[in-house]
Amino acid sequence: MPRKAQTESVSDLNAAPGGAAAVDRALSLLSTFQPGDEALTLAQFAERTQLYKSTVLRLLASLEHARLIHRQDDGRYALGMEIARLHALYAASLSLDNIVPPVLRGLVAATGESAAYHVRQQQGASWARLCLYRVDSPHVVRDHVRAGDLLPADRGAGARILIAFGPEAERPRDGKDGKLCDTIRRQGYCALVGDRSAELAGISAPVFRADGSLAGAVTLTMPVHRYDKRFVQPVRDAAARLTGRV
């Protein structure tokens, strides 16, 4: 039987009614971070939460697996990349919730296909493509991407837009990718069949901030057999409606 702590832990004193004790304890570890804390030791976690070190270690293992905590080379624990991803979703949603989804819903109504808004998500020295918003097609057969999913940064119409209109230093200069990048910039959109998946087609157009910098990409996806070039203009129109507003 596990020992009962002589002093109630922080999570015990502030337990969620009807909640799970293990979850309360894990979340209490995240709450111990204070302004100025870059990383914490096992002893600091135990002291601040009033949990046994053995309990803290088990909880940290789960948090690390979920990328909410990152164990550094010096043995200390810092907040993980998942925190940054969730924060990006939260921060963006505060200002974009009333702007982006209505435009995506209009695009889905006009085409019958799935619409999404993609942004660049920095991950250390590299980046991934984050699906920030998504409105599903009413069709049963469609791709199953959700808001919050990270997608390939180098494949798919949305990724190609983020590359072509992103930082100049990261654009391919030569070969097939370089020529595709030039074509996308020249025509102002990207329409590809089978780029991310052999069964999928995508059409994407860039969304710009008021200062002219790239904000994201409006992307329409569909099974290859439903691809229609007539969808290019509705995608471009949707991107134009968002430009200067995000």
C-alpha cells in the first residue's frame, strides 16, 4: 500500500469536485512554474507540491510523454513544446474566432469540401504546419484532419503556400521544388493532386497581414475524384476576405 502523506498536497487541498486525483496532481506540477523559472529540479517539484518524490517522478514521466514537460540534459525539467502549441492555439483563438471560422464555413458551403486555416508553428530550429481552424465537408468520404493537428511542412498545398510566401531564405531555389515555388508565387495559389497523400487533392491561397507579411493559408482539401479546378477562385476569394484582418 502506498504511504499516505503526513501533509496534504497542493492538489489535495484544491481537488476538482468529481475529478481524478492523478490528473489533479499532474496539473499541480505544471502550476508550480513561476515567472523566472526556466526549469525545476525534482526536489523543487516535491517541495512546491508537497508530493513524494517517487510520486512526482511518475507524474513527470506521463507529462514528458505528452510533451508537456521536457527533461533537460542537466536533469531539470522545463515546460515542453506541447505547451507552446496549446498557447498558440489559445492566443490565436482570442482574436481569430470571430473572423476565420465564418469564412471557412462559407467556403465549405460554396464547394462542399473541407476547409482549413494553416499557420507556421515553430519547433526549435524547424517548423511544422499547424491546422489552426478546420470546417469539415458534409461528405462521408473526406480527409480527417482536426484543428490542432500538425501536418507535414513540406508536402500538401497548404505547406507549399507557407513555403512560397514565407521567409525568403527558406524558399527552394533549384529543381522541381524551386520551379513549383516560383509558379505558386506567380499565380498566387497552389493546386496539387496527390502531394501529401495519393488519395487527396488540395487548393490553397495565402493570407497576409496588414503589413504584407504572411499570416497563414486557406486550404481546401478533397478526395482526388472530387477535385475541381473551379474551386480555385472560391479559395482565393476566402483568402482575400481574411487578408488584412488576421
